[in-house]
Amino acid sequence: MIRQSGEQPWAMMVTPPRRHSIPYHVISNPQSKSVNMESEILIVGAGIFGISTAYHLAKRSSNPASITVLDRFPAPSQDAASTDVNKIIRADYSSSLYMELGLEAIQAWKNDPLFKDSGVYHQTGWIMMDEQGSDLAGRIRANFRDLFGSDPWQPMSEDEVRSGWGGVLKNADLSPFGSFFFNPLAGWADAGRALTIMANEVIRMGVRYQVGEATRLVLGKGGIKGVETKSGDLYSADKVLLCTGAWTSQLMSPVEAELKMPQTDRIESQASATGVCVAHFQLSDAERKLYDQLPVYVYGEQGEVIPPTDTGLLKFTTTQSFKNTKNGYSVPPSWDAPGTFTLREVPENLRKQCIDSIRPRLPKIFDSDRQVDHFRLCWDAITPDQHPLITQHPDTRLSHLYLAIGGSFHCWKFLPIIGRYVTNMLDGASNGADRDNAWAWKKSRQGQGVHGSLMPSKELNEYT
């Protein structure tokens, strides 16, 4: 992050950009019926890690056509955690590493020509409620002050919270919370649109975007040769980068078994597929006028509400997460045998739990027996310390294999910039000792995470 001496890091970020829509074009660059494609770098997965890395690689490359992105779907990838109606953009972390990264990302959302005039970034600010007895708000504010000498947080009273924003939170149950703050710096972005913008730019720059479902890593002499798809096509490369998120264990399990790797050395020890339930309300014009006044609304470490999209969709998320363990590793349920529920079919008990979380925080949404219009299970790879895994695989038998996974439900905001750091890793360059250590493969992943409330405590089948 670059700023002039003495300048507050948020000083140029507090004016909200214009809010308008852009056409949502879905791109497709389908593969041929028979493929044996060779590349210098093969990126498997077209979520934020994959697309951002392809973008930054292409910016550095004299031959972007030597870069291939492979995904099951045209962009934006249908099942990626990155493809969503909206995501929160913030720099409010108790970790200095992610606070600095968040501020760098916000600058990119506001100033990068790729996003500047797109209308995908909305600087609404956010209200943060901290639970009774929690020190999270204090740690975040202290981190701002340690890094920059002051902080942008504005303390609020409970009465101010209830009377603000058109009285949307007038009847909310605020009893669990001991303090309230507003930060005008934060906001949200149209997630699927932003991913599509960058994916379109990647293709325009000459990167090859191929549609195919990777099912197996292919071993060759001296390490990983490439991947084979469900249709039998082979994609080979000098370097293979897995940006496969919640599907990483599923993809790597066959080669891990072939090499007889102990469980402690398998990818499941580093990151596991984890899901959360998301509720959507399709607002009427009158409802949208009311809830459009609401900033991003985060109630402690329990969940959040994101303001309505341009189409009037209000999203509510919780932090009650779960795994789906099959054959010794975690995997989203769309990979299960036929007859079981798929990614988008949410068990009734889980829907009820989600509604029970919404009602005290946003009771007005249920006026006149209002119901949730749509539920979704959102899956991401989560690591024990919520640091992503951006590293080369340490097993020499898997040479040429690299990973950029583990968004842990908080890395989407780094879409404009995270690929720069992944590209440095692929080039063998350091991202600095703190980042290299945080994002490395670890024998043991312990300690307080940056989003600790999201660690899964249940299996999905417990809700069925």
C-alpha cells in the first residue's frame, strides 16, 4: 500500500462511489471435444484465487497464451464460493497483515481501472456490534492506531443504532452486545459481476480459459505432469496451481492414496471443505427503499446482513458452519452419490436454524409473515488458523504442484490484489517474512484465527 507521509490510510476512501449497474455478461471459452493441451502454467479453478492469479500472471507475461485456466463452468464459476451476489469489503482485522492487505484491496476497488467505473463496489460503511465481554473491537482499533496513529471507527450508542438508517434496527435484540461502532470505510461488492469482469479481462489479455471438470492429478517423471478431466482430456503444464477451494481434497485424494501419504501429510490436514447456510430475501420496491438505507450490518461474530443488490436481493449469513466428511476427507455434497441432496438443497433443520438467527437481529423482515425466498449452502476451504495456503506442495514427489486455497470465508475482498502475491510465490519470490510464514504449508496449524467463529463444529448430516 502506497501513501504520502502523514496521510491517513482511509483519508481518500470515505466518499462513496456512484451506485449503478453494469451488464452482467457471462463468458464462455469451451474446450474442444478432444484436448491434450500443454501450458507453462495451468490454473485449476476459476474463483478469486484462480482468476486473480491469471490476471496478474498475464500482466507480467510476454505470452499470456502460455497460461491456461481450467474450470468446470464458464465464468463466473457456478459452484465457487467467489460467485455470489455480494461480499463484504473491509480492512477491520485484528491482524496487521490482513488490515494492510484489506486497505490495499480497498484502494484497488476504488482506483484500479478494471473496477473503478464498473459500479461493482459500494462504500456503504458498516456497523459492527461487539458481544458483551469481547475484546475484538478494541483489538481492531488498537491495530489501526499501532499502524497509522488513529482509526476511522465512530462509537455509537444503542439508541443511535436503533434510530439510525430509517429505524430498520429499532426492534432488534441488541442485548448480547456491549458496544457499537460505525466505520465509513467498509462496504460491499457485487461478487459475481466483479469476478466476471476480471475473467473477461483475463481472456481479452490472451489467457486460455477452458471448460472441463478436473478429476485426477497426473503423475509424471519428477512430479505432477498435469490433470485429467472427467471426459478424459489431459491438461499438462510446467507448473500446476490448484485454486480448487472446497474441492481440493476430492481432487488430491487419489494421488495421495497412490503415494501412500500418511493422513498428517495430506491436504485435509491443511484445509477442509466447510459450508455455511445463506438466506436471501427478494425485496419489493417498498422493502428495498427501506433496507437500502442499511449499511453492512455485522452483529459480533455471529453473522452479517449485506445491503440489497441492484435487483433488490438482501443476503443474510451466519457463522454456524459444518463439514461433509466422506471417505476420510471433506467435500461439498454435490460430489456425493446420486440421490443425496446437492449443493443448493438445504436441510429443513438448517433452514430453521438460519431463520432463528435472523429473527432477533432483523425482526422487521418477517412482518406480515414474510418468508425467506431462497437458501444456499456456500462452501469454501477453511484452514485451522484461517490463513490461506499459498505455497508449493512440500512433497518432492509432487514437484511442480502449487496451491492457492483456503479463503476461509474472508479472502474474497482481496480479488483485485491476491493474484499478485500468488504470482510472486510461483516465481519463487518472497512476499515478505510475515506473509510467507502465514501462507506456508504447516506441520501444525494452531493459534487464534482471523475469523475463528467460523470453524466447523458439526457434520452436515447432523441436520438431516
